[in-house]
Amino acid sequence: MSYYVYKITNLHNGKYYIGKRKHNDPYNDKYMGSGKLIKLAIEKYGISSFTKEILEIFDTNDEAAKLEADLVTIEAIKLGNMYNLHEGGHGGFFHTSQLPVEERPNIIKIRKMIKDGEWRCGGTNNWNDDTREKCVAQLIKNQPDACKAAQTETARKKRKDTFKQIGHQQKEKNSGYGTAWCVMIDSEDLNCRRKFKKDNIPTGWITTTEWRQNRVKKNSSGYGKSWYNDGNKNYFLKRDDPKINDMGLQKKRIL
């Protein structure tokens, strides 16, 4: 399994999106990002209006996250040429999770309060991506106790003990127990997957794990290779290539 950083560019306006992804065969991965703005842009202009470029492939998620963080900065986002909404390297909720535990908003409780009509935000009871951040910010300001109560040490310990007692989400109590995500054998899109019982998968369907394994092309020119540099020049080499040690190459691509 490889981790890679990619860049998706809109051919109409030059705006781009940078993300990281885990995949067996990055050069044949049709994934086109999960960011809110890039998905809206693809819906507006059509998938044929975008190109995808593999910037670098790594062995670990940490390495990929480091490069994404270097490229997707607050300063870069403010220039207005990117579809990214948040800093890279940590995922879309880093702006929330970087807060101390006791200050993190209790998203589940906020959602329930809005759904039950206990608290209104923006004149609506609906909970969607457009109102989430606004609602969280207002509720933290106006009702901080509701946000923080579930994150206290006492509350977390009680929740942990209760889950252990009742076997929360364990074995048969897990809604996904005994099931597997499947996709049609000839499908080119993992978004068309469905969940079936593992012992009752219909003819013509295979698990997504088998689907991915079938698409690993070991004869691909990029299979088993990574980017290295000597400080001035980039080299795309097999990971066991002796040049790496002989030339003292660093595992990173100079952009």
C-alpha cells in the first residue's frame, strides 16, 4: 500500500486542489478528492475539465501528510487559487481537533440539539455543511457548557465504562458485523459499492478488497518506485535501487 500526494487542476480557471490518499496503485487511482469545493467544481464543470497529477508517492501516511502540510498552508489558501478550505496534513477537521480536549465542541450534542429544536441556527433546524461551522461557533459562544460537558474527564470515563459494559459496537452489536462492502467485478467506480453479508455475496460481485487487488498493475512503470533527490535533481527509482545509498539520496521530490 502506498500513500501519495496529488494535485487536481481545473483547466477552465487554473484553480487546483491538493490532497493525500492511500492506494495500491496511485497512477491508476481514479479518486478525485473529497473536499467540498472541489466536488462542487467537478459537478459544475464536468470531470473532463480536470486533470490529476501525482506529486509524490510515499511508504507512510506521515510522509505524505508532511508534504501536504508544506503545500497547503493558510497563506496559500488565502491567495484564492485553491479549492482547499483548511491546512493540509491533518484532514478537514484539524481546525477543531487541534483545540485542547476540554475546549472541543461536542458535535454530536450540537447536532441533536438542532434536530430536536432545542437550539436554532440561522433560522433553520437543518444540519448541513453550510451551517455546521456557523452553528458550532455560535453555540460555543452562547452555550459553552453544552459543548464542553461531554469532554470532561468524568464524562469520558463514564462513557468508556458504559461502552465496555454493554459491549458497544462489538461483534453482533456492530451494524457491520458479518458484512462486506462489495462492487461489481467490471465496475470502474468504487462509489457504486453495496454492502452484503459475507456468506451471501451475489454472483458478479466481489469485495472491495478483492477489487483493489485485481487492479494492482505490477507491470506499471511507477509500481514500487518513489521520488528521491540529491539536493538539485529528482530521481524516480525503485526502492531497492543501489543508487539511493551510493549517491546519498533523500526520499523526497524537489518541487
